[in-house]
Amino acid sequence: MSPAIGAGPQGRIGRRFAALAAAGRAGLVTYFTCGDPDAATFARLLAALPEAGADIIEVGMPFSDPMADGPAIQAAGLRALKAGMTLARTLDIVRAFRTRDQATPIVLMGYYNPIYRYGVDRFLADAKGAGVDGLIVVDLPPEHDDELCLPALAAGLDFIRLATPTTDDKRLPAVLEHTAGFIYYVSIAGITGTKAADADAAAGAVARLRRHSSLPVAVGFGIRTPQQAAAVARVADAAVVGSALVERVAAQLDGTGAAKSGLVAAVIEDVKALAAGVREARRAAATAARG
């Protein structure tokens, strides 16, 4: 089994999954692009997510060429960049969040180019200092672990790796070797926000991953509704919802692309509904098993 290195079980991510396991339920992981549609609105949204039921928050680092993302997240990244979001400002927003919330794990998700330009050593030090707990960098395969993964682990940041439907048993050990925090299983082949997750297929994939690693498994891509989130929560340690929430942000913009006054409230209602679905999933499954 792959060891949980980096911040590991003593970090916020490890503690959160331990608390979820103790409570007998799966978690909800939400994704939003930092600075979408503007820094102030995003900061208010970020602050409201934990109370709404987000157990772990993925914060997207805007990038101009997000090759693994579908149209919704691509558009969100462009909105954020147009509004002046940078990697340094992303870290500032996380730092401000940490002054109010010391418990909710924050994972930065994105691509290596902005980190490389920022400077790896500087980025890791600043991210750790800002209160970031983990990284998902989708375009750095295990063959390049020396570039960022191993330095991140040494700095005390969990490096979360993606496993996909095409990750076979020959490839899986390399993917899991330095993974920490949790395993992110991508439930569909393709880009984000374009297909629906298949809970039955996800169940088989999660079982296979658990045979290879003791780390929690979160399932994402293709989860859009509370019902889909609940179906995944019955078989995985967490359900990840991104594109559907990013689309909700986009739906709350006016004709000029500015945030409507009800944007945060509307998005938070969606998060609450997703959280309720995830929380009821295991309880419903247990009731069905008893009956």
C-alpha cells in the first residue's frame, strides 16, 4: 500500500477524512476557480463554503490553457484572469480565509506553468505559509516527481494524484507511489463537465484503488446533482463537484459579466443541496441494508 507521506494524517486533509470516517459518512469536495468572477465575490463565496457543507475546498489556479478542463472551467479561468487574478493573489485570498477558518482543508488545483513561473521553492513556501494543505497539478506525471511532487511533500503539502479509467494495474503503482492526502479518481474519460459519472463503474474503481492504497478515495468529474453526489458518496470517501458549481457562478452574472447581487447566495444553496445528498447517502444505504 502507498504510504501517506507529506502532511499525511496529521495535516488538515488527513484529520478531515478521519473525522468523516468517524462520523460514518463521505465528504463533499467543492471546486471553484479563484477570482471568478472577481476577487471580492470569490472571497465571500470561499468564506461561506464550510458552513454550507463543503468538507474540503479545491481552489483553481487560473491558467490560460487549462487542457484538462471543459468549457465551464475554461471560461471561469478566463474571467478570473481578466479580472486580474494571479497566483500571488490566489495565495493572498487563501491567507485571508485562514484568518477565519483553521480547520477546512484547502487544495490548490491547476497546472504547472504558473507555479514554474512563480518559482517552485518560493511557491511552496508561500503556499504553506498561506495555509494551503495540498496540491493537484494535472499536467505533471509521476516521471517528473522531482520537479514539484517530492519538494511539495518535503514542504509538508499533500500531493494529490489523479487516477483515471485508463490507469491500469501496471501504471497504478507509479501513480500512487508519492500520492498523499487522498486519491482523486476521475470517473470519466475526457475533460471536465462533459459527461455524467457512472456510480456503478466508480464503485468498482474505488474498490480496486483501495486494494492498492490506504488513502481515502474521492471521485470527481461528471457529478452535477445531489442525487449523483449521493450515489458516489455511497461507494467513495468523498464526492467532488466542480463544473456544475462553476456554471452556477456563470449563471449569476449580468450582461457585462459582473456578479449579480444574489450570486453567493444562489451558489451556496446549490452547495447545501449537494452536501445534504452526500450526508444522507450512507444513512440511506445503512437503512436499506437493515430493512
